[in-house]
Amino acid sequence: MPIEATESSSASAGQRTAAIAVPRPGTVAETGLPALYLGDLLVKQLFEQGVLDLHQLSGGAALAGSVVEEVCRFLRDEGRVEVRGQGDGGALRFGLTDRGRASALEALNRDGYSGKAPVTLEQYQQRVEAQALSDVAIRRDTVTEAFADTVIDPALLDQLGPGLHSGRAMFIHGEAGTGKSYIARRLTRLLEGEVLIPHAILVGGKAVRCFDPAVHQAVEATEQDAVLSALYLGQGHDPRFVRCRRPCVVTGGELTMERLEIQYDMATHIHQAPVQLLANNGMLVIDDLGRQRMSPTELFNRWIVPLEERRDFLALSNGYHFSVPFDVALVFSTNLDPLSLADAAFLRRIGYKIRFSPLDREAYRAIWAQQCQAQGLPFEGALVDFVIDELHARYNVPLLACHPRDLLSLALDQLSYRGETTPDRETLNWAWQTYFGDFTDGDAAVHGREGS
């Protein structure tokens, strides 16, 4: 299922310091993980990659060299690994014995995960609580500054800002093309700070993969971080976590009920976190609400407990149940009538219902000017007035935020095809007829798609 990740603003120095405050474990005991589990993790890596030296095992498991040495001693005592000489840098190289290969196959059959060492469920819960959304102070001047380059009604910002500040769910609705999805994604500009996302979480003896590069935007280490890491190998944040910007997960009509639970791949024996767990300490946008492959009632019922208790209840493929924090700014976005999707009782649980409406003339002109600049076209007031007064007015089509971008893109296609550079009324009329076809009948649902 496609999931979209969006940008978030960078953290202040104080927030960055807080984000890397998880100490790097120097012993097996400090990892919180059983030595037997870590032994299985290393033999799986040796089985898949062959002979590895101490540095390679340390990097592959995201564990300090002292921890890997301790685990390798344990594995040698059990007869599962043996020393295969020294590498170029003098580090010992390890390989599997026959017993080790058999144990690796058994371990992979139990749990196919063989990546970076996971963190414990308790460690994950503590980390989510330590970097909670409630710690992000959202003020009106911050909101105004973050949307200074966006054409949006200030009254809408005065609803969206408090909604995000409160941490309560938001229900954004209105006609297609009014910019709901675009604005919802850009709300992550207000979620300042960096968070630590674990590669995986160990639950009931199984690793649940959590970090997803398609969703989480990792923050590159600064030069100072690299120097400190080289000089003080025992310092810095625990590398089992990835330093990321606060996540924003966007999913739409492709969402299924199964994707809201732990996913299990029968072929690889790997568990994958659901979308709401990926979005923890950030935002989850359910776009195109009402167009999913389940009823809105089923979807809403799934969120009742997490919204009220701020905890989510999940289960592994073997039936093992557990709970995790639900620290998510949940945003529903739809162009359908809210009352056709949910009853009044559920809507009361959603603190903020925010309607997006068509634009007024000046806002439409402002977006048109922005799009001209973005697409390298000259802005001519007479042309946008022609579109408003002759096309929108004639066909009774409301002024939607998506129209300037879409019409100008089509006009640019036509100009490029003809070897011309400047749009005129004829080009824009062609773009209009191409865009709307025979559907220009006053029904806003067919007049645009979600966008700017």
C-alpha cells in the first residue's frame, strides 16, 4: 500500500540534544535484550552474509563492539560460531559452525527479521512518551509564519492551529480541489523537533519492523556528531534508533483494515508495524475518507479506543497481544458529507470539524500568480480575469485551489507542443475544454482533484 511521507521543520539545538539523549548500551544487559535473542540475531546475519569481522557484525546489528564481543563469546561457548582469522584491520573474523548453521535456520523460521537489533517494548514506550506531541508548542505567530508562502484563509489557520495544538483528531471536509490534502500535509511544518524511531521493536520474542525509509525522513548526522561518534564510541544516541523528523503518514482509498494491524509475511516470517505505529509522535492523515475498501463505520470504530485512551492494542501472528502508545495527530479528510460517513456520536469524539470552501477572487488570483512563477510563465492579470469571468462564470464552476495549477499545466503542454512560450485566451480555453471535457455541469465533484 503506498504511503506518503512529508517534510517537517528542523529542530532547535535544544530539541536535537533531547533527541539523542538515549545512551548507547555497552553491555548485553544494558540493551534490555536476552543474550539468546542477540545470539540468534548474529547467527542469522552470518548465515545470510557469510564470514564477518567484529566491525561488520557491530554495524549490521547496530550494537557496540563490546556487546558483540560478549555475544560472540557466548556463541563460541555454545559451539555455534568459530574464529576464522583476522581481517585487514586486525579484527577477528567469525563464521558459523555446522551447529551454527542449523541454529540459524531454526531462528529464521521462528522470526525472519535479521536487521538492526530491536529495542524492547518498554524502551519504545519510554521513547514515545519522552518525545510526545504535547511537548510541541504551537502558537498563532508560529502558524502564520509557517504558512506565509501559502494562500489560505486566516480563519482556517485559526482552526487548524488550535486543532493540532490540542492533539485531538481533526475532520477536514469540503469540495474536491479545495486544498484539504495539500494543507493537511503542510501541517507537519508545525511539528518541530526530531524524534528517534527504532529499527524494530521486540515483542513476545518477535521483532516488529518499525523504521520505514519510505515514511520516515532520517536526519543526516552533523559533522560534530560524526566527530563525537569517532572519538567517543560509547556516547551518542543508541544506534538501534534512527534520528528522524516527526513523521507524517498519508494514506487514502487504498487503506484496508488489515493495514491497521500488525502485518505478517508468511514467506519471510517478518512482522511489520501498522501505519498508526509508523506515525507515532507525528501525524496520520486518512485521505479520501469514505472511499476505502471498508465501511466508514468500521474505520471509525477502529479508532474509538486509541482516541479515548491514547493507547493502541495490537496482536502478533501467533496471537500475542500487547499495547503501544497512540501519540498521533489523526486527521480525516473527505469531500463527502460528514453526516453520510459517521453518526453524530462519533463526530462528537472528533474535536475539530473544519470545512474548506471555494476561493474568493483575490485568493484565486494569488494562487494563479504563484503557479505562473512555479511553472516559468509570465503572470498576466487579464488572462486570469478571462478564466474567472468567462470560463468559471459561464460554466458555473466554483473557484477551487487546484484549478490554477491544473489549467496552467495543460496550457504549458500545449505551448510546448506548438513550440510557443506565452499562453493566450485560446490556449487557456483549450486547456479548460480538455480539463473538464463534457463534465462542466456545475457539479463541483468533477471540477478538480485534491491539490494546492
